[in-house]
Amino acid sequence: MADHDEGLMGAVGSGIDGGGVSNSATGSSSPMIPIVVKKNNILTKLFSSCSPDPRGSVHRAWGISLLFVVMYFALSIFEMVSLQQAGDGSVALIVAAIWTGLIHLALGVLGTFVLKRFPTSFSVGFFLGVLVVLANQNIILYASFHKYTQGSQRANQVFASLGFVLFVVLSFMSLLLVHFKEEVVVSPLDEDGIDDDNNNNENVVVQNNNNNAGVNVQQQMHIA
């Protein structure tokens, strides 16, 4: 009876050991698959030339966009004056022209402040949303002024064409900012960490200079 119980316990133990070996073997035969988040392949190919310096590329693209924004603001004033002098221009389009110019001027100030002084995640996301909204507004104004006959038809055509160009420029800027958002955003904690590192380095340099000066003085006193 005792031999029978010992044999039964041995069989159970061997079964458990075998199951453990088989589980470990099974686990080793199914390696972990790393999850990697990749950027859009189309945007990666489109902005491949900007990849070595993404932050600088975004700033340069915004500088070019500012030129078109200022031109659009000046042309919106000219368009408003042209429609007022004609006397038969639509009041709604007069307001739309000057209001759009003011909004784009505010966009220039906002974008410069966000990218140069305050590139946090929230501010960059807010700026990106404004870019998308104004890009869509420009394509609507292009459709409104493209075949508008009141006032100076040539001025209407130029204003509409510049609105379409600005739609393309702002759309390009939006895609560029979406693709390089992680490189542009700088959190306040990172800035504090950089400042602390700089302060620590300065303190180390000052201490080393003081130590070197003390050693030199001691050597001179010893020689004397």
C-alpha cells in the first residue's frame, strides 16, 4: 500500500514537472512582439528633407507663412477700400475682407509667440487648430471673391488668388506641424531641468576654479 502511494505521488510529480517544462517551452517559443508607433509614411517621405533639423524647418516654414499673412492683411485693406469706393459692393463681403485680414494678422502674432516663446503641448495644439480653421476659411473666401463682379474685378481676382495660395501654405504648415509636433513641443519641466543642469555646471566650474586658485597659492607659499 505504501509502495502504491509512493508510485502515485511520483507519477503526479512527474506530470507537474512535465507540465512546467512544456509551459516554459511554449512561452519561449512565442517571443514578445514590440509595439512601435510609426509616423505616417506619406508625411515621412514628404518631409524627409526636413528630418535632420525638424524644429528649424518648422520655424523657417512659419517665417515664409508670415510673409503671405502680411501680404494678405495689406491686400484685404485694399479690397475693402475698393469695394467701398465702388458703392455697389456687398457689405457682407466688405466685412469679410477686412475681418479676415485682421484674423490673419492675429494668427501671425499668435504663431510667432507659440513657436518662439511658449511651445507647450496645449499651445501648439491650439495653434494647429487655428491653422486648420483659417485654411478652410481661405478656400471659402476664394470661392466667394473669385467671380465677384462688383468693385474692381482685378482686385477681386488677386484677393481670391492670394486666399487660395494662403490656403495651400497654411495646409502645408499644418501638416508639417503635425508631423514634427513631438520635436517642437518643449514642456516646462524640461526647461527647468535644462536650467538646473546649467546652474550645476556653472557651480562645478566655479568650484574647480576656486580649488585651482587655492592650490596655486599654496604652491607659491611653499616655494617662498
